[in-house]
Amino acid sequence: MYLPHFHLSAKPFAMNPDPAFLYASEQHAAALTMLEYALESHANFCLLTGEIGSGKTTLIRHLIRTLGDQVAVGLVSNTHMSFKSIYPWALSALSIVPFDDSDIAQYEALTDFVIREYGKRRRTLLIFDEAQNLSINTLEELRLLSNVNSEQDVAVQTLLVGQPELRVKMAQPELRQFAQRIALDFHLQPLSLREVQAYIRHRLTVAGAGAGAGIFESRAIEYIHHFSGGIPRLINQLCDLSMVYAFAEKRGRIDAALVAMVLKDRLKGRANSIVAQNAGLTMKGLETTDAQVPAAAVGKAPLPERA
């Protein structure tokens, strides 16, 4: 809709996790480096957590692109509490068909695959996204699967990716042995204001705008940072809607007044108030009269405190 208006070749703030748009903030770059090191050093288990929308999935998809053909990767991205066993999902992710559906046949098919790949000098990497949904029993299955590894050689590695609740689950006494085997434990924090500025500029540049093209004014970015809490997915939501509004009003630049308008409209609908809920807002915090914007949006006062 707004791509020709802003002279863009792609949608800069799409919600799908596209590795091409990955912004390597200091912590995302650190997480990627640590993951690459852990995998190269044959770590049995790695743990990556972050709030909803913090960029975990995008980071993982970028990691997969860098692994090359020395690693057989099985990505399980639809985990949920009804998992009775991880074996069928791991087999499906690795495109393995067992002889039958019995637990024994599935386990043997998975371990045979791992051993065959190891014989080809290839490691097997199992990635479980949204791993906070896995039960204690299924997590214990993963620990037992790692027994195929020897003290010197690692044939199968596991990366657990999830929300902060996963860390709480891993701290339970039943998973003590599992937790002791985790070689890498990294938690993604929200982006700072400086990082949000660079994040928005980066995505616009990748989408075809020359060095970000100055589409978002600095105070608008401050507003977006504050009300998104520095969460990339929420930043994308606000930026995308702001560009739609700017297109509708035939504006070439997005200022704080326009972002405030977007926020007010989102607060009116319960189904679209995720940004407001994240920032702990109420309609009172965004009251305007006529075309006037809250003082915070034009630099006359500090941004309102988050609840």
C-alpha cells in the first residue's frame, strides 16, 4: 500500500521473522556469537530466552542460514502442552519416517539418524521454539536423547528457545540434571532508545530507503521506543501503522503527533491494544485537544512514566 509513497522495495516492518531484516543490536550480535561458539564447541544444550516479540525466532532463522552443510537441523516451531513425546516432532522436523508409530520405533529411527549423520561427520541440531510449552516429561526425553553422545564426541545438540517462563521451568527440581547440562544460557533484553533508532533506520534501509531516508523524526522514535518497551515486534506494529497513517494523509515524514494518533486509535479497540498493555497505558495518558499532541511528544516534558 505505502511502498511507492515512501519509495520502498519491500515492507520494512512486516511481522514475519525475516532474517534478511535482522538488526544486529549489541545483545543480538552477542547472542548469535555465543550460540555459534557453543555449537562449534559441541555443547549438548543451549538456552535462549526473551520476551514475546524480542526477536528470538528471527535470530534463530539467521543462525540456521549460517550453519552450512555440516549440521543437520530439525526446527520444531509449533510446540504446545499436548506434546506427549518429542520424538514424532523431531522426526518430522528432520524428515525421518520410522518403521511404525511405536515409541521404540520412533526412538530408534531418531538415534539411528543421528549416528548415521555423525558417521558422515555431520552433527544433528534440534531446535525447539516456544520451548516454554514443553512439559517436564518431554524435556526429560531430550536429556535422555543426549545420552547418545559420548564424553568426547557430540552427535546431537539441542537448542531451547522460549519466553522467560522457560527459565522458571528449568529451575524446577525435576529438571536439575537437565539444567546442569546447559552450556549456554542467554536472555535477550529490550532494545534501548539508541538501538531502536538504529533498528528503525536499518529496516528502512534494507527495504530500499537510503540510510533510512529520515522518514521517522527523532521525537516520533522516542515515542515508539517508550510505548513499545523496546520490544521489536511492538516497534514493528507501531512503525507499520504509522506509515499507513502517513500514506493516508499524504505525509512524507512521521512525527510524534502521528504516532500519538496511532496509539490513541489502538487504545480504542481491545483487540488492538497490545502496545498499550505492554506500556501500561490508559486513554488519559494520550489525551489531545484538536491537533495538539501530549507535551511529551513534542519535547515540552519528559515522556510519561510507564506503569
